[in-house]
Amino acid sequence: MIKVDNLSYSLPQKDLYNNISFTIEEGQHCAFIGASGSGKSTLIDIIMDPERYLFDGSLEMDQNCKIGYVSQFSQCDKSKETTVFEYIAQEFIRLEEEIAHICSQMENSSDIEVLLEKYQEASDKFDAIDGHDYESNINKKLNLANLSKHKDKMISELSGGEFKLIQVIKEMLNNPDLMIMDEPDVFLDFENLNALKNLINTHKKTILVITHNRYLLNNCFNKIIHLENTELQEFDGRFIDYNFSLLQTKIETQEIFIAEEEEIARNEALINILREKATYNAEASRGRALKARVKIQERLQERRIKAPFVYIKEPYINLTTDNEIEEEITALRVNNFGITFDDVLLKDVNFEIKSNDKVAIIGTNGVGKTTLMKEIFKNNNECIEINDNIELCYLSQMQGNGLNESSIILEEFYEAGFKNYGEVRRYISSYGFNEDILKQKISSLSGGERNILQLAKVSASRANMLLLDEPTSHLDTYSQMALEKAIQNYNGAILMISHDYQFIVNCMDYVLMIEDKTIRKVSMRKFRKMIYANYFDKDYLEIEQKKKLVETKIERALMDTNFELAKTLSKELEELIKLL
């Protein structure tokens, strides 16, 4: 379906791809993975509209290939008054109306041949998307995604996660030859994540999905494309097998690479000695010895294997506060709080958070988590009481609320209180941004890079209570782990909305669960049991977490050239994979 051969492409600030090649066959479900900012979304853009880009190499794809696309940044248009069913059925309804209009024209037109041609074209399009059964097909998809109850809802009433699923359904029902989705899992609660998994697994045609979500990666794909450090690897098979194969290959090739580098260095030292001797002794034998040694070096350089990608791009996220509270106080108290729009969203909400508590708010999409957090941040509701010693900082799940996308990065940090260019450059370098990016527009960054930038601004505020709404969205695995450490080391209070249950378990003290339009406090122990009972096979989360930690230890062992430790850890990883 797609063949990419030796494709290279650069942005003004950095190289994205260096002679990358891959194929996607018809019917494959392909996961596209790689660190934030490595160029995954740009490569998707090139596939969808190659005429817009000047790249080296070739991209072959059928000109008639119909592409369906779900963007990572798509948001519900709250101004559109249309139901979920009408939104999904837009193309079907449009074609039905077009066919009806052509038929009415035929009754009074003498130019019947032109109208017949238009009628046939519209009918063919309607048939291609199985238009005659579209109502039944929409109902089936909504049922598969557990969204049947939303069929007659206005799309303006949907949460971000629900709208993302509706978009996926809409694009799938338009019957594209290739379905492309850019981080469709962002903001989905676990029930909706399972719904997305079902939608992907029942889709019969070709799918290409950018994702960092391990649950989807482990359960949905039979091909992996991995973009890292301007290079690409492809693997036909499951992600879990690819990941293990990749680490084993890294161990083997890195060991050989280090040995070869040592040999090349020794040979270079000999060449330098011979060259020095030849400068003051012109004997022919010395010249021949030097030439021979240079030829050996050239052969070593030619046959040396390429260093595998082992660098872990883990930003240093440092959440600190200037107003650390030594004696524990009540930072936030909520009394009999409620939210009502057309219906009651929340009622009789009561809880308090101490000055060093780390608390997660959880609940299904659309139950009012973000609305509650915004009300806390605004702090003008009589039911919400914030201690005078508490300074709040808010990270929004909508990145446009925390960052001005038309600004350059430098301007964003000047507004945050930084005084000069050097201060900004030094500060953001620890977050993985180099100096070249300072004058780049925020709109040009990937979702993961924007989120890291938001976290850098939150950290710079030095507030002693953080309100974090989906802070792991768009982040790659290593950025998520860096954020986990930062939260664990933070000496203030945190109230966090998240659907990432592993992340919650790793760094939160307890959970506030929204159920039946109110909130109850749940211990971490009870929360874990509840999550297992509802969603996972026994011990899945623990095994997956142990697996991720062992993989990271292997990466670090490779960086330290400790190959014996890496091999030992590899055996440990193999046993964990068997358990999964």
C-alpha cells in the first residue's frame, strides 16, 4: 500500500529523517512509535500530502488511495448544534441529498445524460461507503465503543475523550483504504481506551497509528515502525516481541561496536606514532609501515558496524517551590460543591487536601473532572476554600490555554518572568530543548514537546500547589518516567486528573473518585484492586510496570557499557514477557 525508499527530510532547525525506508502492506495494523519531536507527525503529513514537501528519496502510494485521518489536536466545535448521529452520518446524508437533488432535476431536464453521469458518480460513492446500511453500521460502531447512549446527544456535550472516539468511528465508516490516527488515545479513560482497542481490532483495512500507549501497543498491532534519532526500523510482528528483539540487538551490537571502536583507537594511536617517526626519519620501510597501517584503519572504518540507538532522551523535570510549608496544613477544602448545566454534573462534593498530599481525581470521560479543577483554579466559588499560604499553578489539558501557539518559545518564557536570553537557554536545555529551538514558533512543536514546555513553565512558577490536567498526554515513555520522579520529589501539594492508571499508582498518595455525581476518597490499595477487577487480567499492571523498569535498566546498562548486567537483565525481561 505504501513504499518509502531512502527518504530524507530536514526542518530549518534539525534533520528529521536520514535515508529511511519502510513498507506498509494492505490490511496491516501498524504502530508508529518514537520519542516526542522525532518527526512522526511530520512523516504522516508527508504521506497524506507529499506535494507540500521537498524531500529526497521516494514515496510510492496508489493515487486513488483514500485516507481517513484523526488528528492529535482535534477538538469538538462547541458552536455546532448537531447530534452525535448526525455528525457521524454527515457524508452519508450529504450524498443522499445530492442523489435526491439529481433525481428531482432529471424530472424536468432535457440534458439527461449529464445528470445520469452525476447520478452514477454519487451512487458509486454512496455504495463505496456502504451507504444503504449506514444507520445500522453507525449503531453497530457506537455499540462496539459503548457509546450507544450518546447517539442523540449534541456533540457540544461530549468530553474530549468521547469526541475523539466519535471521530474515529466517523472516519472508519467513511471506508478509507488507509486509516491514519495521531495519538487517538490521548484523554481517553480506560473504558474508552478499551473501546478504541475494539474499534482498531475489528477494522479490516490498513491502519497506521502514532501512539505511546503500551496497552494499545501490546494488544492492537502486527507491524511496528520505530523512528528514532533520524533513523527508522520496521518489524513485522507484535510490539512486545519487537521491544525484546530491539534490546537484545542493542546488547549484541553495542558490545561489538565498543570493541571495534577500541581497536580503531589503538590503530589510530599507532598511525600517529609512525607518522611522527616518518617526519624525522625518511627510511622507505617506515613509509611503507605507515601506509600499511593507514590501509588497515580504512578497512576497520569500512566494516565497523553502526552504533545502535542507545541514547535515552529523558528530560530533567524539576518541580520545586519557593514557599515550602514545613508544618502540614489544609491547602484546599471543598464543601458541598456542585455543578449544574442542563443537568446536574456534580453535587454534594466534599474533600480536603493537605499541603503535601499528592492526589488523583479519576472518573469516566465527561463526569466533570476538568470543570471542577478550573473552578478550584479560578478560586471565586464560596464552596471552595484555599489557604492564604497556598499559591496555585495550573496545567491545562488544552495546550493552547497554557501556551500561546503563535509565540516563539523565547517570548513565552520572557512572559513567565525570565530576564534574558541566556537565562531561558540554560533553563530549557535541561528539558531537552537546544538553543536552536528558542526562536521557533510553539505551533511547530509536537504534542509531546508542547507538553514538556508546559511542564517547564509550571516548574518555573515555583508554586506550592499544582493542578495538573492530564499531564502525561502526548509524552513518550521516558518523559513520563521523568515526570513521575519530579512528582515524587515535589515538596508541595498536587491535584492531578489522569486516566493513566500506572502513572497514578506510581506517584499518587490516594484517589478522589467521581461516581454517581459526587466524590469519594479511595485508598491506593483499594484503587488498585478496583482497577484489576474492572479492566485487567490478574497482575497485568505490576508485570507491565516491572517490564518497563527492566527495559530502562537495560538501556542504562548499555549507556554505561555494562554488557554483563544488560545480558542478565535481558533474561529477567524474557521471564516477565512470558508472564504477559
